[in-house]
Amino acid sequence: MAKVSTIPSHPAAPQRVLDVFSRLGVYGLGTIAPVLLAALAVEEPMLLIGPHGTGKTLLLTKITEALGLSFRHYNASLLNFDDLVGFPLPGPGGTLEYVRTPAAIWGAEAVLFDEISRCRPEVQNKIFPVVHERRVQGILLAELRHRWAAMNPPVGDEDDAGYVGSEPLDAALADRFMFVVRMPEWGELTDSEQLAIICTSKSAIEPNAVALLERLIQATRSAHAALALTMVGGLAGYVQILHRLLAQAGVVLSPRRAAMLCRSALAVHAAGLALDAGAELSDSVWLALQHALPQRAEGRPIPDSALLSAHREAWRLTAVTPGDPLKAILMTKDPLERVRLAIGAKDLKKGEFSTIVADAMAVLPPGPCAALVVHLFETDAVGRLVAAVAEQAAELYADIAVPLDFSLMMHGSQPRYHAWSHLKNLLSHLDPADPRAHLCANALVAWYARKRLEDESLVQAAFDGFREADARLCERVGV
């Protein structure tokens, strides 16, 4: 697989990608066109998320109009179950039948649950089987092909602003949408796209737009069928690695979502090829990933930088042979263990080894970080580092190898004073005949002098962390 370049949240799109939805009278969607087209082609549930006025409802209404679909549009914030099924009446033999109204879901080919984040929990429970399995009250909705929803961004736990009443979506419901699409906002649009939106008429569907959309959907389906024969295995390996890397970053996905990621990536690439024969697989997979995670609907947005980092690493490791030690190292969750494995893998390139060490030093707390630096020098592994990382390690090791001479004035009521008293008490219990006790003492005093240990809890954590990490690493090498 090819190397992944840096890709913004909504990358620029070629003009031919823009044509299909702009011809329907919905502008500014070129960057997400492959995702939208993929959802139409494979007929999987799609959730649109964006501020008011970003065209969520307009887009889906135009699509159903162009494709001639029997469409039901429900405002989920006002929805009652009778609105979905009609009025229940007892039937013969104790059965229950429904007096169907024109707005009932029976016979619909496409359904939109608008404002789904403002929906009452009991109504969400009724919507759930419609989205998940095309059923209502256990009855199959045989004609239903497209299940869509739309919502404003939910207010997260740390948000002070946002849409009052737009609640995070239930995690189980959010996980049923294969495509979770963030709509482009006004500031992300080009000048021409902004002007087109300002000047557009309400009924602007260009001639031949319907034929173009139908042709692209069919082309996507054909490409999807062909790709499924050759690419599923490679994409499955990528998703497996990505799933673990995201978990290491605190982004936990369900097994269901892992399967959805594989299918959505395949569908988005098929749509990308239908729109542009030169579409790159790496770009399609990255685009699919950005619009396939349920966390955004749950009020837990994932920074693009963290997502891109995991994607790049998974993409790179997908091309690594199964026996390559680098794959096992980077799939290991514990940063200390990753470095230990890397030290034992003598064939690792200097750049790869340095990246593993630098990442570990960046995330480890003071105690384990100091123990790791000691281990690098004791095993001579520091000589395998690039100059910048070796210099960083050497600066830390200088504080650990040689006692630090410093003085400061503190008031007895200050937290730092209590931290220093606690540090002295801990160090007084160390064995002065043990060389490793001196390393621990030097490390903690250095961290304290640099204001990294400002209270007793941090001092205790650094003390315990150094001794535990040092014991683990020493046991491995027999120090």
C-alpha cells in the first residue's frame, strides 16, 4: 500500500466530484461526495451531523426527489410512535392491525429522522430497529432501502456552548449508522461555493442531474462488487491494526464498528473511483475513516491529528510482513514494553527505533521515564538513537547519574514544602548501599527541582513508578 500523505479534514476535491450534488442544487459537498455516494450505493444507514443551515435536510430531500423515492421525513423531536405506524386497532384472533396514514412508514423507500438528537429516549428505542434491521414492531419494512438521520452537534461534557437540547446520541443507536458524516461548515467552503449557496433557487435541479446521479450510483455498485473480490483481506488487516491503535489512544470501537469500517472503506473507494478513475485507495480509506466513527454523535469528537496518526501507522503496518518485529512492537499498548521489545529487535532501523523511544519518553510519567532513560544507557541502546533523541535522553540521564545541587526558599504552608518533606521521607528509607537507590533519588530530586513534582501525590507516583519500571527492565536484562 502507498504511503499516506497529510490530509486535511475536508480535502480539496476535483471539479467533476462537485458536479453531481451541485446539479441537484446542494453546493459545497464535493469533499464528502464519495461518502454520500457510497451510502446511496450500498444502502447502509447514514447520519449527518452539522450546524443548522448546512444543508442536511435539503440534501436528503433533493436526493429522494431526484431518485423518485417514496420518502418519509420525520421530525424526531416531535415524533410519536403512532406517527410511524398509524393508529393501532385490535384485529381478529387477538392480532393488532394499524390504520395507515399517509405519513406512516409503511411502503417508504427512504426515511429521514431529522433532529434525532432531540428525540425522547423511548422514541429512540422505537427508531432503533428501523435503523438497525428495517423493522418496526418486528415487521419487516420490505420496501425500505435508505435509513437516514440528521442532527446538530451534541453538547459534550466539557462544552459550555452548543445546541441546547441536542443531546449525545445513545451509543448503541449511534453504532448502527455505518456512515457518520460531518457536514462541511461555511468557513470550509470556497468563495464560489458560498456564492452558489447564496444565489441558488429552491427548485434548482439541473437537467440530466438525475441521470448522472443514477449512473454514478450504478458505477459505484459495479466497482464495489469488483473491489470486494480483491481488497477485503487487505482492508481487514488495516482495520484490525487501526482498531488496536485507536484503543491505545483511548478510542474504543465495538467489533461491529470494525466490520463497518472495512465495508465503508471499500464502498467509499468504489464511489471515489466512480467519480474519478485516478482515486487513490489511501485517500479513500482516510476519508471513510473520518466519516465512520460514532463518537462524534455521542458528543466525544476525536481530534483529526490523533485519528490521522493512528491511520498512518495502521496503513504502514498493513504493508509490513507478518514476521516483522516492528508490527508486534507498535501493536503493544505499554510504551515501556514497546521500548524493551525495540531494544531486543536489533534489525530495527535507527529512525524507527528513535521514534518508538521518543514516543515513550513523551507519554511516560516522570518515574517510569527516568527508569527508561537509565535502561537505555545501561544497555548501550542510546547509541542506536538519532542525534536529537539521543541528546534528549542524555540531558535526562545527566540529572540521574549525578546528584543535583540546588537550593530554594519555601514557606511551610506551601504544597511544595509538603512535597519536599514527603520526598525526603521516601528517600530516607532507601538502602544507601544499593546503586539503584541512588539513581532513584537523583531522578526524583531532579524532577522536583524542575517543578514536575508539585505535591505529595506526584512525588509518591514518581517514586513508585521509577522503582516498578526499573525492576521490570532490570529483570529483563539481569542487572
